[in-house]
Amino acid sequence: MQRLLTALGTQLLVMVTLVSTAAAAPPTLHTDGSRPVSTRSTTHMGSNRPTRFASPADRERFGVGLTTFDAEDPSRPGRVLTFDVWYPTNRRTTTGEPASLNVLGTEVDMPGVRRDARPAMKRPSPLVVFSHGSTTTRFEAWFLMESLAGHGYVVIAPDHAGNTLPDLLSGRAQPSQTIARERPLDVSFAIDQAIARSADPTDLLARTVDGSRVAVVGRSFGGFTALATASGFRDVPPDDRVDAIVPIAASSQWLSDQELAAVKVPILLLSGTKDETVPLSTAAERPWSITASRPAWRVDLEGAGHNSFTNICDMLDPLRNAGLPSVVIDGLAEEGCSPDLIPVDDAHRLTEHFVLAFLRTTLDHHPWSQRLLSPQFARRHHLPVEVEVRTGRACYGHDWRLD
């Protein structure tokens, strides 16, 4: 146990040091003649609780299926990744079995999710790749993946081998500098796998994926991964198949200014104002001031911590069952489940709302969804968020303007 405490304490110290070292430039706001291209709105709520509001995130049209598989990347011999795929099913399907997730030996039930169920076959869905944070797991934010699948998206989530919690506990964790290069390659491999399985008429996921509509969502080190997949990183070129990205609480300091400036796809930067692990200066202000994306949205969630965007509060008991030290568990809970933060259910609902509205706008080109991302919508519904919007050029055949 002492060795475990020492290893965990050292690793967590290194992680906190790495994500806190970058100096951030202040955000630069742009103008475009008489038409503003950047708008900011802040709504402060004394209790940090948003009022109830009608969101498309509340109306899932599909059931949810979940399948898991392993695959070796042929371009990187020996690199085997485990993938979860969350996908739409018919709401009343009886195929498959009730799904659960294994959290370090404890099975956590997923009510309403069916493992290996038959997919809904109406038409191929946009693809979303989810990239988890450092030393966590591919299903760290299952609330979001389940929600996106229920709204018609296929979500593929890899474990970044060498950078998961089981890797850390077993002594197989690789240096962050090594993993930083592997992560965008993992995302590209995930896209390859999803498209290949969709193209195989004998596969469970046959005809489920529209490879012409792809987004990457990631949190913390996964937020870096989303940025790096769009910008390129070191000798890894950008993946031109990616149409939009959602960096959440992103560790942007791993990228140079030149690399951040190469990000041009639509972007939603989602961050928490009480994030002590990756503060706003790193997660939001720096990438917002440097990236060249048009359109772009920045949403700062008032009262959210680093883990408010995860299911950490649902994993505390399984982590205790696995024997993790209370000091580690308490540290994880402090930035997601603390009464000083926005209630985690509210953080999840707001995350689902903004991510879904962004994907509907950028991948599906639903003009009404853009209104749900506006400062005016946040102000009208008293949402505890600060919203900034950057428009100014036509994108994918659409002229992006504020409503």
C-alpha cells in the first residue's frame, strides 16, 4: 500500500505541475467593420443553479447500444487499443443484453443501454471520437457519450494505452511526453476503425457511420488531443477528416503558439471557472486568443471544476472498492462533487446542451441549433455560463452570423 501511495502521489504531482505551467496570453477580441464577430454574455447565479430550460438534449430520439473491442494499429506495431462504441438503436429494441461498465472490478449498471444491440438502420450517423483525460478511462464521461448516441451520433472512445488508470496502478504508465504524440494518432486510428467497421456488411456496426462528418471531443489531456488532431503536433500531421472539435478543460500548454494557430475547424471551448487543475488561462483564454477557427464558441461554466465534466461522482464507490487511497479519491471528488461547485447533474445537462447544439450546428447544419449557442439564449434562460462567439467567414457553405 505504501508503494501504491507513493506512486500515485508522485504521478498526481507530476500531472498537476504539467497542466499548470503554461503562461497564457489574454484573449484577443476581433471586429469586422460594423458587424461584431465576438459577443460575450455573463449570467451570475447566486446558487450556481440554472433555471429549467427546454433543451434538445432532453429529448433523445434513439435507444443506446454499446459494444467494446480491441484492435492493433498496423502503423504502430504492438500498440493495441480498447475501444467503446456508443451508437443509436431503436428505442424499443430487445436485442443485446443490459450493459454495464467495469470500473476497476466493480460493475456499474447502465440503465437503458444494451450491449451489442442491433443499431438503428435509418441512415449513417455522424462520428464523434471521445478522448479521455490523463490516467483515467475511455468511459470517464459516459453521461455525454450516452446522450450523444441517444441523439443519433456514433461515439467511439479509445483507451489511450499507457495513459489509463489501470496503467498507472499496474506500473505500465508511459511518460506524458511520449503519450502526447501517441494520442492524436490514436484518434486517427479510432476514425479508421469506425469507418472500416461501418463499411463491413457483416459487422455489427455495418452502415452506421458517415465518415464525411467527424468531430473530436476530449477533456483535459483529451482536450489537448482534440486540438492536436486538428492542428498537427510535432511530426504528426493534422487529420483532415476532422470537421469540428470540442476541447473541454483542455491542457493547451502542450501545443506551441504556431500549432494552436493552425487550428481552423469550428471549435467549442468548454471550461469551468473553478477548475484548479487546468485553469481558464490554459483551457480557454490561450486557445481562444490564438486559434484561427471560424466559427468558434467559448463557454465558461460558472462554478464547474475539472471533473464536473465527468462521471467521477458515480465512480467514487468503485474506486474505494478497488482500494485506492482516500487522499486520491478525495482529490478527484473535490473538483467534481464538492458542494462548493455547481451540482454535477446541472454541469452534465449544460455540457450536453452546448455540445449537442454545437454538433448539430457544425456537422448537421441545423440553423436553429446555432441559436442555442448564443449569449442571448444563455441570458434569456439565466444559465450560469459566460459565452463568447467568433464568426466572420463562410464555413461549409454556411454564412455564420449571430441570430
